[in-house]
Amino acid sequence: MLNNIEKKYLTDLEVARLAIDIEERGYEFYTKASEKFSNDEKMRKFFDDMAKEELIHKSRFEELYNKLLDEKKGDDSLYFDIEASIYLTLLYNTSVFPSKDAVDEVLEKINKFEDAVELAIRAEKDSIIFYDEIVKDAKFDSTKKVAITLLNEEIKHFIDLSNMIKAI
């Protein structure tokens, strides 16, 4: 599988773009899950709340992306190292949250609320690992600060989802 991964050095800007996409995937998943489980008010509200938080995360990474774009124009001197770049690319490519194109197909196969929550737990774990790697390897403090904030929020999501499973 590693042979199929392009060995490319990523910049903080490119990593922010990947993070925006991950948050978009989360938003799509939680929105569609809310629709699928709309007959249960508690479950619908839970997924709606999770979707709103994903939008907040996305906007934070968009702000970071635009800030980096303005501040770092033409500055490609501070790339992530190749191992970190490959690892981040793999984490992004294997994210549990399905792409926008696949979310309907994935949710079609899920019939129980518990299964949707378990998939979300795995996806949030992936996000935690992704953001932790950004914190370790980002070259710009602004990237690290945003990643730390969102890492903590993803941990909260993971705990909320885990508590939801226990409550069912």
C-alpha cells in the first residue's frame, strides 16, 4: 500500500486543507445520520449537535488556511518531513468518515443507532490521531494552536460518543 502513496512533502497549508475535508466528511456523516434516525428525537438532536460542531471545526481550519495563505505566500521552506507527510496522507486516505460521495451508501448499510455511533467513534479516533500528528510535526505555531484546540474537542466528541453507547 505504501507504494501507492505519493512520497510528497506536505506543508501546513496542505495539511489544513486535508483537515477541512475531514471536518466536511464528519458534517456530512452526522447530518445524514440525523436524517436517517429522525424518528428518534434524542438521536436526531445528538447527531445534529455533532454536525454543528464539525462545521465549527471546519471554519477554524478555513481561518487557519486563509491566514497561512496570506502569511506564508511562497514560503515552502518549512515542510513536514517525508515520514510525517506519508503518515498524514495515509491517515487522511483511510479516514473512517466516508467521503461525501459514499456517505449515503455507508449509512444505507447501518440500521441501528448503535452502529452509527460506533462508526463515528472510530472516525473520531482517526481525527484524534490526525490532529495529534499535526501538533507534533507542524512548523507554524498557528497550525499547532488550532490543532491542539481541535484535538481536545475531538477527544470530547470521542467521550460523548462513548457515553452515548453506554447509555443505549
